[in-house]
Amino acid sequence: MCDLLCTIEDSANGTLVLSPGDYILGQGLIVTEPVRITFGDGYARKIEGGLTARMLERWLANWRDEQSYGVSHIGWGRIPLESAVWTDSNYFTFADAEGYYGMMQIALGSNMFDTPLPNFGLGGKNTAVSHTDIECLNHDFYLDGEVIVKDGNIVHPECR
């Protein structure tokens, strides 16, 4: 179970610093050193850091689609820790990584798909040929100035 919100197109601004242990779904990549992603007007404008940053930048550039850098959606996970799997394994499912309790997720790329399943349709306008989810542990996440997740714990009373 993960609460996903389609962003208001072209509205994400700020900096996200990925930490060792964070996970880039789709690449099967565990972050090994800090990665700094600067967002401007809804797009990842700059990706800085070591090997992980270079691999993420190369992954996005290989699509040859500027929309691959656009923020697709954001969210936070609510699957209890004893029930979820964090990293890629024989038991790994996307639902676990996207719903792992207290994680903060930001995705880049396509967000225009819609499905009849609850919490899966995004209904956005980004038609990128790619979609990349970035899962973050032990981060703080604010939505419109209100803290939702603090140090990997859901603290907002309406979001638990």
C-alpha cells in the first residue's frame, strides 16, 4: 500500500539528496554514495555525485527523451516493515518497494497511464518512454509545507 500523488506538472522545485541504501527501481540500483538531484520547474535539471549519480544520469539520457527527467509522481509507503521487502531479491515485488513503510518515493518519466486498479492510475500528461522510481529510506518528506514523513516515520495524522 502506497499513497501516490501525481504532481502538478512543472511544479517541483528543490533538491533531493539520496543516501546510501536508497533504491532506484527499474535499474535495480542501490545508492552507494550521496546523490544530489536538483529540480526546477518539474524536471531533474542536475544530477551530481559519484558512480550512482553517473549511472542514473546515463540511464535517463539513454532514453533520448527530455520528458524522462520530468517528475511523474511522489508518494510514501505504508506496508508494515515485517511484511515488506526493500531490495531486489527472489521475493521482490514492485508493490513492496513502492509501499515499504516510511519510505519516500519520487518518480521520473511517464505519468499519463490510467488503470482501473486503486492507487495505480496517475492521469498526468507526461508521455515519456521511460519511468523510474526512486525509493528513499529515513528521509523527511513535506507536501505543501506539511511534514508527512520524518526520519522514515509517517507522522502526519491523516496519512498513517
